[in-house]
Amino acid sequence: MENKKIIVFTCNWNAYHGLQAAGAGRISYDPRTIPIRLTCIGRISTGIILKAFEQGAMGVLLLGCPKDDCQYDSGIRLAEKAVLEAKKILALLGYSEDRLRLDHLEAGEGKAFTEKVNEFVKRLDKLIVYKNNDGKTP
């Protein structure tokens, strides 16, 4: 699974500023991570999330603004709906729902950004190894 990529969708505001702060502070995160910036995390759709898995993503993490700090008022709530739908479909397809996560981040939190990404990747690695050792498809 070392060649698998982890997609991290970030909102253009708080989460992306966290990514920038991590870079400026030279705080590293897992190199398999591919950040993708969206105008707002609420712009994500169930189809885009599922497309990432179809294209071979090991996991998808969405990082947006806190509910009370969204630049567009309801972005994180819209993302919650898309994630719930995607998790239902993933379960039907035999994927673990733990391969998809939605979280939030305060602006400019580089350390928090890397911690959230690295913790998600660590959980994915354990999940994939555990399921592979069981003989089941991850």
C-alpha cells in the first residue's frame, strides 16, 4: 500500500492556511498526501469523493472551517451531507467508512494541519494492514 495516495481536500480559507503554515514552518506530513484546494469544503460532492476512491485513493480527508467560522456560512454542513452519502455508498461497495473523514481546522494552524493529516494516514495504514491480514479486501 506504499504507492497509494491519500487525498486531502481543503477549503480555501482556514484549512488551506493551515497547509501554508505547515509549509512555512517546515512541518512535514506524510508524502503520500495530495492536497487539493477547494473554494469551500461545502463545494465537495459525493461524486467527487467517490471518484477519488475510483482513481485509487487509499483514503480521503476533508478539512474545512469550523461550523461557526465558515466564510460561506454553511460549507461544513453541506460537506457533512456529502460525506454521509459517500460513506453509505462506500459501505455498499465493501469499503470501510473509516477511509473517509471530515474534520475542521482553525486558520493558520500548521501543526494542527499536519497532526490531523498524519493521524488520518496512520489510522488508514492500520486499517489496511489489519484488513489485509484478515484476508478481506480493504
